[in-house]
Amino acid sequence: MLPTQEKLTILQQTLNNGSLLLFKHLPTAPRLSMVFCLPGGNVSDSIPGITDIVDRLLMKGTTTKNQEQIAIAIDSLTLDIDIDTKRDFSVISATLLEEDLEESLAIIADLFYNALPEKTLEQELEREKEKFGGEILMELDSPKNRASDLLSRTMFHQLPYGVVSSVVFESLPDIVSPEQVRQHYQGLYQTGKMVIAVTGNMQESRLVKALESYFPKRKEPALTINPAVVKRLEDLRLTESEYVTYAKDDSSQAHIFKGWLGPDVHDEDYYALTLMNTILGSGGLSSRLFIELRDKQGLAYNVRSSLDCVKHKGAFSIYIGTEPSNKDKCLKGFIDECDKLINIPVADKELSDAKRNLLGKRSIFLETGPQICGYIATNYVMGKTIKDIEELPARIEAVTSADIQRVAEKYLGAKQNHVISIAGPSAIL
Amino acid sequence: MPALTQDSQVALPYLTEKAHVKTYDNGYTFVFVPKAGDVFNVSTWVRTGSIHEDEVINGISHFLEHLLFKGTERFKPGEFDKKMESMGAIINAATWKDFTFYYVTGPKGTGDNFDTALDMHADMMLCSTIPDAEVGPQYDPFDPDYSGEKRERSVVIEEIGMREDQPWTKVYNSVNNMMYPDGHPYQRDVIGTRKIIGEVPRKSIVDYYRKWYSPQNMTTIVVGDFDVAELEAKVLKHFDFSKLPKTDAKPMYKFALGQDADTLRYEEIPGDYQTSFLIIGYHGPSPSHLKDTIALDIVNNILGESRNARLIQALIEKPEKPVYNYIGSGQSTYKLGNAFYIQGNFNTPDIKDAIEKVFAEVDKLLVTQPITEDEFQRAVKKMKVNFAETSETASGIAETIGECLTVVGDLGQYVDYLPTLEALTLADVLDVANRYLSRDKAYTSVLVANQK
């Protein structure tokens, strides 16, 4: 029997700066892990990509250190820091040894409060745009990345969840005002709605004292997310099916994505869709797409499905990389497998196997401190609670085969519009 | 039951309990690493990969890896995948130059997950039947009119196609082609060619399997929360080699360590890309030369890995206009000699200038601005912390041990890593940098952006 209830034993405490601290004591962890999640992300973009630029500039200079001094300060400690921009939030991830806690927090707080001074923006804004643009070009030199990029920007049109690399690249010339960039930074890097997740072996009182001491309330106003943008995301529908392509004549494979819009992460359908995704193509070597299109027909090495439900909307997609002349066979295979989900109830054994597959993998994906921190902090910043996380196994267990059929029809059915995105030789597009 | 010929307990860094390393009279090695937690990992490493291939069977190690998932006398094709994944385990395998390994990482759960995993994993390693129907008929992969059945043969050919669409793979293969002389196993791509995979007969694959998947070439590693005596009995019960045909195949290495090809040193590959992809390769020390290997890791940290790495600062962060979109470096551990790579991506059409700027930074490190004591101390500290990370997961521990035992031949690289790192001096590091990274020892390949 799988546990249907699990207690995470996570301490929750609201700090005096308004942030929520989630602390899990891991006595044998060799390192401390910390994740600072700041609501905002691309949904807060006034110009597509401005949050990415702010997050990238964070380590390029503060009022006290230039870029090189920051890098040396980090490298001198046991500290490692990553900063990333997501659609609904920005995230600072850090790992460190307990002995370096206070010094590490001092560095992170310096980035949090004192980054992007006038001098840095003068020197670094245009350079960072140039660097970012170059990295995007490199990323889009992969035909698979190009097809994926095209899928998302088509599905989400001009909305923030469609702020993919090619959209940012086109918007970079519009990010010209240092003042606008600084104001975006000051509005985003606020403690009020920040979620801090920490795991490791240390005293909770020392942690709280250090966090409260290094992260006071900020005096600048917090940035508010435009409710009209959120509403447009929530109401987004595909009004027609679209077929979009990127020609790359020296490509050995056709990289084919088919995508549909889906619900947000809070929707009741999320659990049934998650299981449907496991059965169809994310479950590994035993998923239906893998068996039918790879094992039985030899059409691909890489074939899979993905469910991506975030705060205000979701998406479901299928991908295959195949010899270009197989394109039509693969697209038909996608339709056949979706039709099976809609028309034929999933057998009890396959359903229970999928539940165990999904829930069993959780303990592997939550084996380390950084994994646990990332998981709980991102869930919280998207509006979930510890209770939601603890109840997830029971919610998955409760999904029936009728639920799978219902959500398959609702999101992948013949009446649902979709986007097909293909990168490959022009002859087959 | 095979008799024990060696039984030792080894303290591994950042782990509370000692690892058990046992070797038996049939040559088989079993390692158990006690680790509390809800996750177990069982893996078996085989001392073969493309190192034992030639131009006729290039890619056979990797093709065989795919086919080991296609059933045994006891379990039909796909049953292993289904059973493992239905308990939430992650299963996979990998083939590289010197090794092939197969693993199951699973949740301990409340039942017999581990026992089932061990049983099926061992059966797959020893008793795979490699059915004809799963291999698929031989065919000409360049024949556009071929309409026959496509099975695992085609899956591997699709994987070749996938790799052909990866620019870094193209330029990496080009560098390897220059770094090793004709006939050297490292010169070839591990995955093989479309023609070989399309045409290699099943019998060749089965013969290769029986030749190399023998006790003296295999090491099984278990990481998890188990009793060592019970576990050893289970492992030996399932890894029963007595019924298999005997083979005395032992790894044989035709080529000397890091043998140079003294022909081409520079290659440009045309491509339909928006950016150019560069790799510079150097031969490194033998992986068993721990001191040199770790010293070169320190050079790597200072040159291209750390946040403040010289190449990143000089070619991305400091110039008014960044020269590179990305630049980094790394050392790969290979049985016949490590390799050190610098890889970068740039936009400028002046390819020669972009490459020269990389060499100029390496020259500075060797001659005009040698590594400072501060840089050295920061690198040592960072590497200690990075090393701790590998000890956090069952799979990370197993992979470190597997690679040490299979590629290097002993656990020295794991056990002695930290003391060796701490004993190194700045002079050692400068000496290694000068011995391995001089300009005349570099092999350079660029996948050139479309200049249209």
C-alpha cells in the first residue's frame, strides 16, 4: 500500500518582514539549501523579458561591489547561487555550509537590496542585452528548441506565458530605460510576499534571527501584477488550430510538437491530467507513446508528453523527433493515442500502475535538500499550501478511469483547437 | 557460490558508514554503500564500451545496451520497464567510451521493491535473450523506399539523427577525430553509424554480449538502507554466473595513453547556424594519476568553471562587447588518458580572432599571469563543496563509485580525492597547466555559423 497521507514536518513561520519561512530540518544533509521565491516573473513584465534582464543584472554590481568583487566574494565561501526567471516568479537558489550562513546571507541581501545602481546600469544594461541575445541565438540553433519555442509563442500569443526566447530576443531593443529597469527591480525584490524555503541541519532560531536581520522590509513600493493580464491568461482560448513551421534544411530529423491549452495548477482537473500525462507519455519506458511509436514502430528515440500547469493557465504537449518522412505517421500516431484515451477506459491495472509510478518517483525527486526546497517554495509561491502538498497522494489515488476519459475529451478532444509546431527540412513542412 | 577473494571496508567522504567492497574468485565485484533514506539505487557497470569496438562493429556496445531491455526467458519484452516504473522507479542505462552501465533508482516503499528490482536487474544483465523480432530486420538506412518493419535498430538510427541535430555533438566528434589516430577507439562516436546499425547481424550482437558481460568485467553497486550480509546473499543468488558460458575476455587496450594523432590540428565545419560552436581539446593525464587529474581539475575551475573563471571574465564579462555568448571548460576521465576541453559559442564572423582570444587567455595562465595563491585557494574550497554534492543522492554515490572502479580500476579517485586536493600546492597546479595546456598541444574545431 502506498501512503495516501504524508506529513512533511515543515516549520512555517512568518518573519517580521512579512516573508514566509518554510524550514525542514534534515539532520544528515551535508549542506544547507535555501530558495527565495519572489512572486512576479514574466507575468509582471512591462516589456517582455524585463524580469529576465533584472534577474540577470543582479550579480553585475551593487552599491558596494562590482561584478568581479561579487563573483570573488561568492567563490571565497562555500556558497553557490543561481538566479532564474520563471513565468510567475523569480527564484534565488543557494547552497552553502552552515559555517557560512551569515556571510552568505549578507551577499544575497546585498543583491536583494543594493543591485542595479545607476553606474552598473550605465555600464551593464546594453552589454547584458547583448549577452542575453547571443545566448538566445545559441539556444535557437537547436531545431528542437526552435520548434518548442514556436509552439509556446503561438499557443500563448502575446501573453506573458508566451515570453519564450524568440519573443525576448525581439523585445530586447525595447528595454532601454535604466530607470524603468531599476524600478522593476525595486518593485519585484520585496519581502512582503516572498517565500523562503530552507533545509539542512541547523537551529531554527539562528536561521530566523539571521533572515530577519539581513532582510528588512523594503521602503520602495511593491510591484503589482496587472489584473487584466492575469484575466486574459485565465480566459485564453485557442480560437483555431494552427500549424506553424521553421525550415532548417540541414536538419536530420523533423522535431514535431503538438500542444493544447490546459488548466491552471489549482484546477480540480490537474490531478486527472497529471495521471493522463503519466499514462500517455511522461511515465518513462512504459508509457503508451513510448511503446507504440518507439518500441513497436521504431519511429523515434525521443517521444514524450508534458503537462505544464502553472499559476494562471496550463499547457499539454506531445513531442517526437523523427526521420522527416515519418511526419504524417507520427501525427496520426498522436491522434490515435489521444483517441484511445478518450474512447477506451484505462484498465484498472494500468491506472494503478500509473499512480504508483507517479507517487513513487516523488521520493526520488525529493531526495536532496535543494530538491525539497525548490518543490515546496514553488508550490507555495503559486498559491498552494503544505496541506495541498500533503494531500496530493490522496488526490492522485482518488482519480478514476472515468476521470481520465473526461479530461482527455475536455482538453485533447476533436473539438479542442491545438497547435502543431515543426522544425525540419522545408520539403516536409 | 563464488568464494570471496577480497573483502574491504572503505570510508567514503561525507558518508557516515563505510562502504563494503567485495571481489569473488570468478572476478565479479560487489559494492554496498549503506545510506539511510527512502531511496535505493542498484546498478551494474560493465567494462566495455566503444573502447572494444572497431570500424566494423562501431556502436554495438550502445545497441546492445538498448537490447538488454528487450526481455529474458523469465520476463517478456517491456515487462521489466512496466514492473519497475509501476513502483515509481527510474530505470535507464548509458554507454560511453570505457563502460556501459544499467541502473534502477527506486523508492524503498513498504514492500519488496528492492528485491524485485534486484531480481529483474540481474536477470536482464545475465540472461537477456535479445529476440530477433525486437532487434528488427537488417536494412539499408539510406534506402528511401524501405518499407519493412522498423524496430530497435531504427530507434538507434533515430538517436543518431537526434545527435546529428545537436551542434555541440558535431563539433565534439570533429575534435575527437583529430585528437586520436586512425583506428583508435576514442576517435569514433560511441553511437556508431547508420550503416553499421542498419546492417549489423543479431549474431554479432549476441556474441559481443556473451564475450564481455562476464563476471570479471562486471561490478554491481547497491546504495541504500540494507543489512550487508542479507544483501550479499541476495546479490550472489541473482548474479549467478555459473550457468553462463565461460569467457576469459578481459579489457585489452591496443593504444597507449593519450596517443597523439600528429596530423590535423584545426578543422572548420560549415553549418546552417546563426552562431559558431568551438571546442579546443587537449590530452590530459592518465585517470590513475590522481594528483595530476585533480590539479587539472583546479586549473579547470580557475580557467572556465567557476563564476569568476578567467575565460568568462575576459571574454564575456569584461569586454565592452562580449566576444562569446558562452564559454566554459571541463576535464573528462577516460581510461586511455583524460581529455581537457574548452568550449565556446560566439557570433563574430572573425573566427580566427575569437579562437586567438581563447588561446591568449590560456597563454596568460601559463606564462604572463600565472594562477595566484588567492585563485588557487578559492578553487580548492569550491571543489571540496562540489564534491559533497555527489554524496547527497544514492545515484550520485553509485555513479562516482562505478566510474572509479570501471575507468580508473580502484576507488582511489573517490577515497583519496579530498586528501590529495588538500595536499596540492600552487606549484603543482602550475606545473600541470604547463604540461598539458600548451598551445602546440591543442586540437581545435569550429562549427561555423552561416555567413549569409
